[in-house]
Amino acid sequence: MSRAKSTEACLTPECGSAAGTRGLCSSCYQQARTLVREKKVTWDELVELGACLPARQQQPRSAFHRSLAEKRAAAKKKAAVKLTKPVNRINGRRNGQLPKSSKSPKTRTPAGTGR
């Protein structure tokens, strides 16, 4: 599968090559990527300065990938709902309280006291 050639120019004023990823030509993109990797600048800073475009959200390529993405989103949403529901019993506790007991807790005696 081939990608369509871009008709837009690179965002770097002196460049003039065809734009690709983030509105930059291949050479300018690699230079920006190197700066980001070396932590001299962030992609967000480059976007704010108008030196590149924001990253695009990748769209699933096939029907299978789309359905998988939808199922993952639904599972993530379902998991988030489960976490927000109040829990009545956890480890024998009810509504966050300790179970009632008639016995007092045993205390340990220090070693060597003979008790």
C-alpha cells in the first residue's frame, strides 16, 4: 500500500520540501525528533512555537482493528464503572468498619521476660 504524496510544503521556512509527519519533511522531522529524544525540547513546545503540527490520532486500519479498539474502550469504561461503585464487604469488613469481636486482641510480651 502506498501513501499519497503531500502537496503541502514543510513548515520549516527555508526547507520547501514536501511535508510529511507533523507537517515536516523527513529531514526536518528527524532533526526535531533528535532534539526531543535528547530532551532539549518537547513536542508540545514545538507545536506551541508553530515549528510542527500536533500528532494525529491513529485510526484503526481494518474492520477487525476498529472492532478491537471499540471492545477495548468498552472494557476500559466498564472497569472504570466497577471502580466507582461502593463496596460493601472487603476482607470481612462491612462498610469500612472492623468486624465486632468479643475478645480483646492479644498482646505480645517482650522476649526474655518469661511470660
